[in-house]
Amino acid sequence: MITSEIRDDVGVIALDRHERRNALDVEHLDDLRKAVEDVGPRVRALVITGRGTSFCAGADLRGVHGAGFRSALYAALHSITALPVPVLAAVNGPAIGAGTQLAIACDLRVASPSAVFAVPTARNGLVVDPWTVRRLALLAGGGAARAMLLGCDRLDASLAHTRGLVDRLGDFDDAFAWASEIAEFSPSSLRYSKQALDTLFEGAWTATLDDLFEASWPKEVPT
């Protein structure tokens, strides 16, 4: 389940599927996108978090190879990056695979001591899209991105903070307080800065790399 609420000028969206450690399938990705598109335009800042002990354990592997999963995943991520207001991730626990993608789609990240970031696609025979590779490298640095993607390394909250992947250490209340402070800033200034940063650092990828991404994705469930 995806829950949402608005507190004054701040929206809160939570992944509430703690029995699956907030793993994402097509249904929950669609619900997440709809929640972002519904709440985002009505607030001046948005916080995304997870219920229970995990932020997001990644893709629900029972459906990751199914039709539409990638489309649903990247539609949800794009809905976050496309919002004109700042989006904060309150990373309350492990953010694995698609969980890390969700966290880096947000503009800012506040991580609790139990947070862990990892993109272990090489262990599962999967790949992430070029946008994810670039965004991860921009935030965490090229060395950390290589260690995570090629070595399947995990970054705990402290190391992620040191590398720049995490902006502040703290819990949900800390993230919400920061969002509340940001909500008092100039909306036009924030909108411009967000768009300028995205335009400056996230240029187009070549068709060759997009083709390689498509070719690297399994066409069916491995036996």
C-alpha cells in the first residue's frame, strides 16, 4: 500500500508494505506515481519514506521480469524528478536496488543510522538504466558508483553521508523538519534551481548506450 497525506505545505508519501520490506511491484509503482502526481502539485515540498524497518528492499523479484515492470518503475521515478518542488527521501532503513533508485530520484536524502544503499544488479543478472548510473555517480562519486555497480558494495548511512549520497543524517522527523523549512523558501527560486541542476548535469545519452541497456535486460525469467 502507498499512503499519502498533506501537513500544511508539506506532502508525505509512504511505502507501507512492510511485510515485503516495501519491495516494489507494478501495482505499487503505479500507486506511487499516482500519489506523487496527486500530492506533488498541491504542496511546496514532498517527503517520501518507508514504513517499518526498510525504506525499500528493491524490486519484488516475483514480478520484476513481468510485462510492464520497467515502464512502471521509470514512470514512477520520472514523476518524482519532474516535480517542480523539492522532494526529500527520508531513508529509514535499507534502500536496495530500486530502493536506491527511488532515493536518488529525490532531490535530497536524510538517512537514519540503519540506512544502507546498494545496487546489486550484477548478482541478479539485471541492469539499471543510464540515468541511474549517471545520477548515482554524480551524487556518490565515480568511485563509489563503480564499487556499487561492479563490486556490489553496500554503503551504510555514515559512508553514504561522507561520499555525498546522503545530505543529512537523521530520522523522519528531521527530514520533515527540513522539508517544512524548505517549504517557506521562494517556490520560483526552488523551481529554477532544480531545473537548472537537472539540465546542467543530466544531459542526453547516446542511442548506443540505450540499445545496450535494452539488450542487457533479461527477456524472460531465468530457470
